[in-house]
Amino acid sequence: LGEANPTNIGIMRDFINQRVPETITIYAEGFRKAFDMFKEAKDRKPEQFEDCYNIIIFLTDGQPTDTYFSLDDITKGQDLMDRSVHIFTYGLGTNLQFASSGWSPDPNNPWVKLPALDFLATIADQNNMQVPGAVEWTNTYCIGGNYGSCFSANRDPQGVGPWGRTEYIDDSEGDKLKTIMGSYYDFFPFSSDPEPTYSVPTNDEHLGLVITAALPTIETPDVFFGVTGVDISMDVVFHEVANFNIGKYSYAFLVDREDGRVLIHRNLP
């Protein structure tokens, strides 16, 4: 991850503007890369995955050309992540509303193809039958890999992973896209007594090195209102730790819980 400063934003904007659209839409490669990133991060720092939700946010404005492979790669990726990843799908644009996925969920009726938006619902549902419009993909007809992965005999075919949500954003709703996508986190339950979360130190042009402390703001017990955050100068943190004193034999020290590094301690040189 990089800091969202003007230089990096410009680099990203130039990269996007140089992309040339093709006539095919490959879902599977995106899911494969996402799950590989999850697995690599979990192998490197498993403690980061102990108390959090894993989410893939998938946006598309094109009908898929690799439906079978998409389902295969989702199933394989969930096996890598112990079936823990929610998938939120967002279909963009009027054309997708009338597009076909090219996938037949029933091999007995191969000419009946699932609509593209229902295919996005099926991906988000992941065989839990909780998302409207979703259908089940099974291993009953998976010989040759034509209808998704062949699940092992000792595995419940329901629940490839936890279900998520799917949204359709029409061409006329572009101004709502930020709100619709930005509300993904209200899918999850909220703690009645949340603990603050602290970011890694970043550089602020006015405050210097800072950490951000953030806390969810709950309007009512079940309604998430937003996030309250504050930047704290590391100079202030260092000063408070260095001057902490509640008695002759007391002192404070600062430890990075991610890797156990001692940042401030009176015995450090």
C-alpha cells in the first residue's frame, strides 16, 4: 500500500488513463490475484488475520468470458484462506443489466444462461443461498471442470465461503457510487464497546510523523454512523512516554505490537 499523496495519485491516474479496453472481461485472473495476495500476507503476518474480516471488493462493467474458471478460482482461493473471505460484487452500467453471463447453472438446460447480474449475485453468495438472484454451483456435473470445482467427498458443498453482498449501479447513479461502495462495512456487526484502532506512522506535511487513532461511531445499537479519527503527532507520543511517572519505580515504554520492536525504553541507548 502507498500513501495517497499528490505524487502517487498522479502516478495512478496516469496508469489508469493509459489502459486500453479490450473486448473480453476476465474475472478469474482478478480473483486469483486477490486470493494470492491474501495468502501471501497471511503467511507473512498471520497475526493480522486473527481478529478481522477478509473482503474482496469486485467491480465490473462487463459480462464475464470465463465464468467456469471464476468459480474454480474462487473455490481454490477459499481453500487457501480457510473459507474466510467475503466477496462484495458491484455491477456498473446499463449494459450489464441486460448482459448474459454465458454460464448455464443447469447442465440439463445448457442453452439457458444466467444473467450477468445474477452471476455476480452467485459469486457474492458463495453457495449459501442468502443473496437474492444467486444460484448454486455444485460438483454434480464437474467432470472436466465444466461446472466449477469438484468438491471433495467429505466436504459440505454449501458455503464455498461466507456470503457477502451485491449491488447494481446504473449509469445515472454515478454520483451514488462512492456512497454505495463506501458503506460496505455496515454489512458486519458492530461492537457495543469498540476499541480504538491505531495506524502505522505516516508523514503529515504539517505535523510531521503521526499515527491515526480511529473509532467507529454508532448512532444507535444497530446503526453505523461513521468513523471518528484523530491524527496524533509522534512527538507528543514520545514526550508522554518519556515523561510518564506515577511513582519512583515506574516508567513507560513503547512497543510495536506488529513485530515486537521496542521503540522507546529508558534502557535503550
